[in-house]
Amino acid sequence: SGLFYGYPLIEWHGETDYRHKLNTSPFSFRRWTQEVITPGEFTTDGGSIPRLAWNLPGMNPWTYLNAYIIHDWLFTTHEKRPGVPCTFDEANLILAEALSTARCPRYRIALIYDAVAEDGRKHWDKVSVP
């Protein structure tokens, strides 16, 4: 399992509109492989959880925000990360690892992973760093 360092600094712009900002103690995620992922400044919606599911325990954009920020950073920068290209499938595996690190129950990890695998691919090449 991985390890989160620091805390994300989030600037709120609306219900699902956040700006991840850099701070003096950068937020990062160390994977089991020892790769460290440190998000830069970018816009995120937290978890892209359909509004109908928000009433289910743990199924909202904020409960596993640390994991969602790591995933959204990979999703947003997959073509631009120098020396560390990332595929859609790798980003989703890292999401599952980050969710596990955030103590998300396995059944919920499976639900989130499957939803992203099914719906996220159409957005994969449409994102870009602002």
C-alpha cells in the first residue's frame, strides 16, 4: 500500500469546482513501487461521482479526496509528465491503490474503479493542464 504526505490545499470555487494549489508542505502520494506523485496546480472536481450516488456512504466527491486528487492529476497530465507517461489503465490502477491507502473498503474500490474504467476513457484525451 502507498502513503500520502502533506495535505492538499484546495481552493473552492463551487460544489464540484476546486483548484489544487501548491503549499509549503507539498501534498504527494508514494506508491508501493516507491514512485512519488506530487500534483501541481490544477482544477479538479474531486471524485467524479454521479450526484444520485452522493447519499450512499463514502460515495461523494470528498470522502476520498486525496485519492481523487492523485487520479485527477494523472488524468490531467498523462501526456505532459516528462519521463513518466501514464496510460488510462495505469491511472485507474493508481486510483485503486490510492483509495486503498485512504482506507476505502474493497467493494467501494471495485465500484469506483469499474465506473471510471467504463465512463472515463471518453474523457482521457480531452483533458489538459490549464
